[in-house]
Amino acid sequence: MAIQPARHGTEREPAGFFASDASAQTVRLRGEVVNGRATGCYYCPGYEFALKWTETAIASRVVSIGAFLHQQVEVEGVWDPSTNPPHLEVSA
């Protein structure tokens, strides 16, 4: 599997999700991949990439996120709020 360009939504449609507890969860988000350092994101300075409008830091050991910079994507991964800072580890 790989990151897929988003088929629906607009640039200003924020990605988001709701978690019922503080444990790691698999989530799917949609948004534009941007430079994490340029977003002004409080949580993103340690991360190269983020999802625009959500300040969600994203990283991956299996997907080349940089290839999707400034593109609308749909990503799946594990959100673990226990990491510092919290981020989405993208798997697909």
C-alpha cells in the first residue's frame, strides 16, 4: 500500500479524527502534506511533514511522504498520543 491522492474534499477541508481514549489507535486522515517546520505547528518542529490546517505531525518509516508534498492525500497510520510530541506514524 502507498499514500493515495485524495479523491474528494477541498484544500480547506480539514482532516480530523476523534479518539475515545489515550491509547494508540489506527486512524485514516485526509489533507494536504506540508512542510512541518513551515506550518507554525506547536507540535511539528521535530517533524519534517504535517497535514495542513490540522497541525498534525506525520512521519513514516515505510512511505516516502516527501513525494506527496503539497498534494491532497488520504493517509492511514497509528496515532499514539503517548509519544512526545504526538504524531501519526503513516503506514499507508
